[in-house]
Amino acid sequence: MTRRRLASAALAAVLGAGTLAFAGAAQAAPAAPAAPAPRAEVDFTGIVALSNCSGSIVRGPRTRDTDRALVMTNGHCLETGMPGAGEVIVDQNSSRTFTLLDRTGTKELGSLRATRIEYATMTDTDVAVYRLDTTYAAIRKRHGVPALRLSAARPHDGTEIRVVSGYWRTIYGCKIDDTVHRLREADWTWQNSIRYTPECQTIGGTSGSPIVDARTRHVVGVNNTGNENGERCTLNNPCEVDRNGNVTVRQGINYGQQTYQLARCLGKGNDVVLDRKCALPRP
């Protein structure tokens, strides 16, 4: 959960403008007309900043433009504090605001306001979904910003990803190193967590950043933690637990949580439908 803490003022000054924490590809030389155009790079489209975390406007496979928009971040980023182990929050009133960024991350387009917390938990995963007082269509008409699409498929190890932080206006680039059976931190345990390769050195404030597949530009996860000090299974120092119960500590390595289950649970009207087909934890 260290990803939500504030870093130093000096670092804030360095990262105040939209930046990339990975090397961009060199511009291609002129090619034959038949050569395919390069796929657009991931940017800050659909990204928001919270007071203490990062987030994104997301939609599911069955979402309509006329549905009220959803913002996704971490469960531990809630304004009411971190949910306890085993706690699931649904349909709780909220008036939280989010700062919407332009595609470059250098300009604030305006504020978005929530009406409620649609779903939030830190059990098995670390996610919070806010319902806004406006629709996807209205956001696109007013600000020219579309939502990011949640992938309904599990992400694969080795996938090139981008972790896009609205709080820091920074994009971190790396790959999915491995899928961790269980990730344990203090009282919380998460399932099938995403471990990043070392290039993604996420910091406090990046909590809730979407993990975006660099090829499809679909959201496959949400950034949430990293082992800071090499401690074993303590707050801000998650440990990995394999199927045999063996514990591994990887200091300096960072993690996120898969979001395909959330995509599969979004039903009519963009509601999180906690029925038998939905694998998310229930209250």
C-alpha cells in the first residue's frame, strides 16, 4: 500500500509535468507504402488524479455510452480509510472529486464528481470503483476523453505494460514478470497478483494507476503495492506465498492486481453484479 503515500517535494517538482519513465521508441524512417502504421503509444487518455492516489475512467464489455461513468482506483485509496480484511463495501454514498487530465498529462481538463462507491475491497484484490454523476458520452462531448476499456481476459506473463499515474503525471513501462499465487501484506492477502519486472519503480501516489496492455491499450490490472524495505509480509512490504506455502521477499519489486474479474462482473447499467457468475468477494 506504499503506492498511495506522498513522496518528497523535490520529486514532485521533477515529475510535475507529464513524463515517461521508459524510453520511447525512435521515430521510424520512411518506409514502403505497404508497411503497417505503428500502434499508438499509451498516453494519459482516461486518466484521473485523486488527492492521494491515481485512477482511471473505465468501462466494461457491456457498458453503454449513456451509462454513468466509473472511476477505478485501489480499495486502500478510499477517503474513508482502508477496508479491513474480509470487508466489502457496496453502494456507499460519496462526493469525492477527481481531476481529469488531457492525453499529454500536462493539462487539467476539469473535475469529475462521484455519487457513490459502487464497489470496494482489499480482500483477494485491492480495488475501488466510484460511480460518477455524469455519463461516458457527456465526458467525451465536454472534454474529448474516452474511457479505458477493461479487459475481460486474464493477462499473460511477459506482456508489455504501462502503469499510468495521474497523481504524478508519469508513465512507467515494463513487463509482467510473473503471476503471484498469493501476495500477503500485513492483514491482507491478494490472489493472482501481477509482479512487474524491475523497470517499473512505482512510488507513493501511484496507487490505483491502471495497468495497461501496451499492445491492446486495454486495462488488465490496477497498481497497488511494492516491497520497500525487504521486510517479510509487513505493511508496505508484501511477500509472495506459493502454492506450497513457501514465502519469498523481493525488495524493490512492485505489484498490481488483475481486473478481468471486475470487467466480467459489470452488468446492465454499469452495476457491479455480485451474482454467482461474479468471482469478486461479496459482503
